[in-house]
Amino acid sequence: MQRYDVVIVGAGPAGLSAALVLGRSRKRVLLCDAGPPRNAKAAHMQGFVTRDGTPPPEFRRIGREQLQPYPNVEVRDTRVSSVDVLRPGFHVRLEDDAHVDARRVLLAVGVIDEVPELPGFRDLWGTSIVQCPYCHGWEVRDRPLGVLASEPAHLDLALFLTGWSRDLIVFAGTPLALTAEQRERLVRAGLKVEERPMRALHGTNGRLESVELADGARVAREVLFARPTQRLPEFVRRLGLELNEQGFVKVTEPFKETSVPGLHAAGDVTTMLQSAIVAASAGASAAYAMNHGLNQENVERVIAGEPWPT
Ligand SMILES: Cc1cc2nc3c(=O)[nH]c(=O)nc-3n(C[C@H](O)[C@H](O)[C@H](O)COP(=O)(O)OP(=O)(O)OC[C@H]3O[C@@H](n4cnc5c(N)ncnc54)[C@H](O)[C@@H]3O)c2cc1C
């Protein structure tokens, strides 16, 4: 049985960042990634200082390349299928039926977007159906935008988007029925409101051209902002961890420990504040905490008469 100081599940910005910190801290690390990344369809990753506009696969390539000087970090393209909590430590099962032990585990698995079953949606997701104005707002400034509003929070997103474009239509058919007050706020802010349900999205080569409504009418739009429901990966749900109010894995601040001691989580899986740089920062914070705990454990064992771990 192979034994690691830390198994990191997920090699996106959070996992890569944690692996770098732990590698430089001389910890024995296994970094597992099942791919593809959540932002696989996005051509560019915006808003990451020194990396603005970098294609996501290039970001990951550089992240892995910068782990190469640290032979104590092993990277495997494999899925983690379960994590058993042993107290102390963890037993981690991989999809190829291999299993390893770890003193700490970091969940850096991101989230899964439940893309709606609306014709055309999946093809346009990540190119001209997007979710985050910080990631994509600049590129679509002053363009004809739409917002798919299926819950009240999406109306706030629509109002917020006026910071990037004032040519905005809120599509608020089913399941959200607008109240008169909600409608009035949108209209007073200069937004148009469309309450006929959306039936399909049309575009070519990943570029949205129009939104089709239930009665067949088509409304020209270049970009649609939408917030698909997100869910946690199945093996994370099986862990039964405490969740926060938004349904993400609850962690302590600033060191990102979950409700299970020694099991940390960082990045999108913990927060609705989802961006690559925030995830990378969280991964580093979690790594500092894990490394600190491991060093403390090592020192206490030696003081108690045991040899230094190899
Ligand atoms: C379409 C789109 C465009 C975006 N554009 C931007 C942008 O321009 N700028 C920006 O800052 N942010 C952007 N984001 C958000 C950004 O991608 C995320 O906030 C960021 O990637 C989160 O990093 P993470 O490390 O938490 O998770 P992720 O990047 O999602 O990485 C998690 C990794 O874990 C792996 N994994 C999952 N389960 C397992 C398992 N069981 N075993 C092994 N591996 C597993 C996944 O395959 C994945 O590789 C975008 C998101 C989307 C959806």
C-alpha cells in the first residue's frame, strides 16, 4: 500500500496551487485528476493576474510543468472513486482499483454544472452562454446580452450586468413567474423583460444568434448569461460533510478544513465565489494548513521517541 502525506483530488487551479506549496514543503503528494476541467469549453481564462487570456489547457500545462522540479509530487490522470475516513488518516480508492493511504486529503474537485436540457444550450455553453461577468463581461461589453432568469437571484445578476452592457433582456419564463415589483425594478433600470418561456437557442460555430421563445418568436442576442444548477461530485456527497448555506462544502477560514479533521477542501467545491485565482489562493491556504499540521505531528512523534518519518 502506497502512503502519502497528502492526496489531492483535482488538478485545477486549487489542486495545482496546493501541490506546488506542498511540493516545496517536501511533502509526499499524490495529485489525481480525472479531467476534463469545468471550463473546458472556454477559449480563454480571464482575470488571473499575469495569466489574463491564457487558454485553460495551457494554464494547466504550465501548472504541471512547474511541479516537475519536485520529485516528491506524483501526478496521476485518474479518478478518485472514494475516500474513507480512518481517524487518523484516509484510505483513497482510485478508479483503476488501486488504493493508497494518506495522512491528509484535499478535495479540489470543483463542481458539476447541470446544463439545462434546452435545445442548443449545451453546444453554446462556455462560448456564448456564460455564467460570470468577471470572466467574460469585458469581452461582451455593450453587446446585446440576455440573462436566463430561473430564480430570483438571477434578477440581481441581470441588474449587476448593467455594469458591462445596457442592452439587456431578462428571459424570465418558467419556472420563475415575476412579481409586479420585480418586473418594475428591471424595467426602471432600463432592462427589457421577456416572459414567454425559452424554447431553444440558435447559433453557429459556438456563437449565439437568437433565442427562440415558446410561440416560435426569435429574439436576436449575442451572449446569454446563465447560472446552471451546480452539484457536488458523487463521492464528495457520500462523505456526508457539513455543507454551507449555498450547498457547498463548508470549510473553516482561512485554512479550509472541512467538518472532518485532516480533510480539507478548496476552490469551487466550497464557494459560489468561483474564479481561477480565488481557487488557486484557497488551494495555497489549505496547503499551508496541511503542511503545518504534518510538520507539527512529525515533531511531536520525534519528541516522543519515534524516528523522523522518511
Ligand atoms: C465556462 C466557464 C468559463 C470560465 N471562465 C473563467 C475565466 O475566464 N476566469 C476565471 O477566473 N474563472 C473562470 N471560470 C471559473 C473557473 O474555471 C473555476 O472557478 C476554477 O476552474 C475552479 O478551480 P478548481 O480547482 O476549484 O476546480 P476545477 O478547475 O473545476 O478543477 C477540478 C478538477 O477536479 C477534477 N475532478 C473532479 N472529480 C474528480 C475525481 N473524483 N477524481 C479526480 N479528479 C476529479 C476535475 O476533472 C477537474 O479537473 C469559468 C468557468 C466556466 C464553467
